[in-house]
Amino acid sequence: MATAKQPKKRKWSAAVMQKSDALDLEGGVFKQRDPKKIAASLKRSAERSKRRKGTPYQSAMSMLNFYTNRGGKNLSASRKQILSRAKDELRTLYGR
């Protein structure tokens, strides 16, 4: 008796991180522990990117939100806190 082959799950979120029109990220940006470094890296990437559709602020915040949402309940409380502080730092860097 043959069993039906299960379709492979696609990692659509990984493709978004690599091919997104939002911005080109520096390697390991979300692995950093310092919220200021994360925010500064996102700002640099957003301002250098030629592929973004919105403003640099929108692109940087969008990618940070996407990463946070993608991690969901798999992110530890301390990691969520770091990313939340990175959002605040990003707002400060853009004067918002």
C-alpha cells in the first residue's frame, strides 16, 4: 500500500528575509544583544537600500516588526524585550 507523499513546507518567511523589497540587511543584525546596534544597523540598511518602496523609517520598522512577529512565541522574553527596545531606539534615531 503506497502512502501519499507529504508536500514540503515552504519557508516563505526565510525568503522574505532574503529577497524582501523592504531593504538589504546586514548579516546577523537580529542576533545582536544591543538594541542600539540593531536599530543603527537597520537604519544604515534602510538608507542604503535601493529596493525599498517606502521611507527608510518605514522599511526599517517593517523589517523589525516582521522579524518579531515571525519569531512569535518561540522568542524568549528577554529577546522580545531587546527587540522592543530596538523599536524605541529606531524611533529615536528617526526623531519620532
